[in-house]
Amino acid sequence: MAEFEDWAAPNLTLPQLEQRVRQAIPETEELVMTLAEQLKQQGREEGLSQGRLHGLLRQRGLVRRQLELKFGALPADALSRLDAAEEAALDRYAERVITAQSRVEVLRD
């Protein structure tokens, strides 16, 4: 058990972990690289997902502000429609705000 305790470290970095695994089991070089690449890819995917979500939330907020500036306070059904809208729909709404005569005209399918 003492041997395991020597390996435990609460603030171990990824390079330190790789080094310790290579020292303990030299034949794991390929496994360590595979795991490292998987962790990097997972981080990239999570970052992209968070970025998309942030962009979508900002786009919803912008369309909402445009609608409120042009047509006044929005009723609950319009807010629900905006909250459920995906990127393509929000793009259409943003374009329609320019020429529409009503919020209903903007938010139609």
C-alpha cells in the first residue's frame, strides 16, 4: 500500500501522470498517447459545445432586444418561441425584424 501512496498526488499534471505511468509500465507508451489524445479531443469538443451554446444565447438575446425595441414588451408565447429557437430560426427572425410590421410577422415559421 505504501507503494501506491507514493504515486498519489492531488495536484498531478497530465505530463507528470504520463511520466509516472511510463516509469511504472514502460510498454504503455502507446496507451498513454491514446489516452492523452482522447482527453484533448474531449476538451476540444466540450469547448466547441460551450462556445456554440454561448453564441446561441447571445443571438437569442440580440433578437429579443431587437423585437422589444421595435414592438415593445414581448408576451410569454413570443419569449417561449425565442427560447426554443435554433440558430437558423434566429437568423431568419433577425433579418425579418428589419422589414416586419409586427412581432408575429417576425416569429412566423
